[in-house]
Amino acid sequence: MLKIAITHVPRLKETIGQSLRSIKDAFTGELTIAPDGDHDVEWITKQMGIRSVSRSNRVGCFKHYARTLKRLVDNSKDGDIVAVLPDDLVYVPFEKAITQALKSPTVGYCAIYTPREMGRRNNWKFGGWQVVTGGYGESYGGGYFFKREVAKQVIQHDFFINHLNNYEKNQQIDHAVPECIHQMGLKQLWHTPSLSKHIGLTSTIGHTHTEAEEPWGWRIRP
């Protein structure tokens, strides 16, 4: 079973409604909203017919990612596929591609969002999963799907814990997770074309998306 948590913090221009409508058409698993903070999300859950996890204090991007991933791990069983995704993505159907790719025990994660710069850097052609080797700084983008047992190893990994406790400036999920998977000796898979697209022009930690963050081959549907 696929279990996905969508993180949420309030934005000046909300993207979560469009994102949730898109993801509900893209897979058939369990979906929850995980707010970072104690703000009200009932306006979302009632409209979309989904549930939210317990609200709690706001801790910031990476720390919230970590605690949300831990909630998914704690409430799943081995063999389940889990992912923590932001609230500013729209999707093409991805369930079949993700499920098939994660059948291999040598795969650490499948990334659902492939930025244009990664496609150019690696000269990737369109047509399926690509493999990235190397750790911190070798890949970025994100939307990581893991088998539950792999996600559990990630959140218990020394690098992940050190990053969680000591790295504060940007709290980079999209570099810390690949480093853990690299150190674990597992494959990192990226789909070409990208299976999702950012619709938020500015991230919740202040990054402005550039041409390099556009999805690689978005118009070419899988």
C-alpha cells in the first residue's frame, strides 16, 4: 500500500487545493495532511475529504519532514511504500511506476520530481527510471518514495540524525536523503520525464524556483 503525507504551512497564495486534487487522481493509497504548526487545516480536509495528522508546534522544513516520515513509518508495515511530499506539486499518475521500481531490494528510493538541471547535467533521455550514484550534492529535487523498512533505516541513520540536529540554514531534505541512501549502498532512481511539477513559485523556506527547477520533460507523459 502507498501511504503519502502532504506537509502544509500557510502560503500567501495557497497551492494545496490544486495539489490535492491532482494527487487524488494519481494514486489509490492512503493520503493525509501534515501541518507544520497548529494552524487550522479543516478548510482543506472538509473540502477534499481527507484527514489530517495531529497538529503540533512549528519546527521548520527538515525537522517537520523527519517527524512526518517517522509517523508514516510508525503507522505502516514492512512492504508498504511511504512518502512525505510538499503542498505545491501537481502530478501525472505515478502509482504503477513507483510500485514496480520499488520491488527491487537494491533500490533505496524513487524520486517523483526530476528537475530540469538534473536531466541536463546527466544527459538523460526520456523513457523511465535513471540511476544516480553519489551522495550530498549529486542530486536534488525530491519527492522520495521508500519502502517502509528503508525509510526506517533513513530516519535512524547517523547522517540524517546529525543533519537534523546540527544543520539549520536551509534544512535540505533533497541533499540529506540521497546522502543516507548512498551511504547505505542503495540505488537512487529518478524518473524521466518528471512525474510531478512545482506550482509554488517560492518555497516555504524562501527559495525562489528558477528555470533549473522546472520539471525535466514535463510535457512528455509517461
